[in-house]
Amino acid sequence: MAQLRAFDAVAEHLHFRDAAAAIGMSQPALSGAVSALEEVLGVQLLERTTRKVLLSPAGERLAARATDVLEAVGALLEEAEAVRGPFTGTLRLGAIPTVAPYLLPTVLRLVHERYPELDLQVHEEQTASLLDGLLGGRLDLLLLAVPLGVPGVTELPLFDEDFLLVTPLDHWLGGREGIPREALRELDLLLLDEGHCLRDQALDICRDAGRADAPVTTTAAGLSTLVQLVAGGLGVTLLPRTAVKVETSRSSQLLTGSFAEPAPTRRIALAMRTGAVRSAEYEALAAELRGAMSALPVRVLQGRGGEWLNRGAGEVPRKGRGELRAQP
């Protein structure tokens, strides 16, 4: 199996270093595993040159078979874990960087208290990488912003949360409530780098506000850097409410403002492979997480009649949110 995994990774990446990094194996061990597989099968799978790696004709034919075998074995192991008992074995959870630091404490506490026999492994990656990992079997469950609209992926919504405007102390919108979305048309908006879904969400909010374009001269790889750029007076940014307390507490040079209703929001969900063997467990975990996250500054979602409704803990209905009720 180790030899097949090594060959499958090389066939995908056509690069020994990248393939080794993808499966957590050293480059010499990876090369040795592929060579051992070639010896066992009696065929040459790769053409090695000083510049690149190519699949031989035999390698082309056998690469797809190797992938099928690995997927079948993965399904076998997943089935075996499910048979042993719910919430046991390993659960490989992926989370996006704009969610992980703010929600994982709640997730980890819940798993530790309720599911002590579950071996939770966490991977923080951007959305595209997470989806590849989920569909390829490297990850079991994702915690990220939706909707995804990806075939073969089922979303289990958890909550909605508002975006707040983060500004320097001397900004004219600093600390204001009821900010109209149209104000975004003229602001110097700081964004995350390409690849972060939060960047795309911020741009969508700007477009909804009537901003035709959002010229970006400064970007950041993470929210912490983004907020420090705001504190330094380079512009303003949008933060999801769950991130505000952590990120703004690092500087005294920041103010936050809230938008007029309906405020721009994002939805956070768990995502699993459609038809996953452990889907019942994942749905139960989602239900537990909704309860645990009701203490956060979010509007927890509950399903009814095929729809998901906002039910924030202790919240009363607000204008424009007719389905919002207090959670018992």
C-alpha cells in the first residue's frame, strides 16, 4: 500500500519533492517505494530525467488502477471504523484559515468532552485544497464557508454571522452603527491574498453595494496581518464577527462598525462527501456543534421543512429577519 500511495502521488504531481510533501513521506523513501513497486510489478512506471518525471506507457495505464485500489482500501478502512462504533477511530477535519483560529477552540472542547475516543486530526488549508482533500479521501470533514456548489459534497449548515467594518481610530466610520453598504463604494478596502474565500466574499459584498471594482494595492496572507495594516492607517477591512474579538484585541488603534440591516453575512458549515459511510455521525456532530456555538456571536441554524432558519441564542427577531427566533 505504501508503494501504491507513493506511485499515485508521483503520477499526480510528476515531481518527487511535491509528491513526497503531499503524502508526508521523505523524498528518498518515496523514490525507493516507487522503485520497489516497479520491481514487484516487473514494469517501468516512470521515466526519470534530470529535469522532470514522466509516466511511462505502462505507468499511464497503471496509474488509474492504483488510484482505484487506494480509494477502495480507503472505503474499506472507513467502513471498518464505522463498524467498530460511532465517534471512534480517526476523523480528519479540514478548516479554512479564516475559521480555524476562532472556531476550533469550541470544536476541540466539544470533541474532548463528548467524544473522548475520537482521534481528531486538524488540517488548516484554503478552500480549493480542502475540497481536493475531501473528494480524494485525504480528509473526512470540512469546516468552511458555504455555499460550495460542488457535486458530490453535502453541506451541513451551522450558523450565519455578520461582517463588521474594521477601521483606524480616526476614520469617519469608526465605531458607527447602521453603516449603509453603499459606503463601501468609496473606501480603501484591504483584502486577503488570492485563494482565500473571504477575499471573494468581501468582493461580492462590494459588488452588491454597487462598487464596480475594488482596486487592490495591498493584501495580506492572514487576518492578523490584515488588521495590523488597518491599524497602521492603510485602509479598512471586513471581518466576520467571530474573528473580531481575537484580531482587534491586539491593537488599541482600531474601531469596529456595524452595517445597517440586512447586514452582509457569511454562512459556515460542515461539508462531507455525499453518501459517506459515517454521514450519520457527521450529522450528529453538526447538531452538537450548533448547540456549542450558540454562545458565539452568531445566528445558529436549525433545519425545518428542508430550509435552514436562523436561531441565535438569546436573540429576538430583528427587522428583515422574520424567521429569527430565540433558541430555547
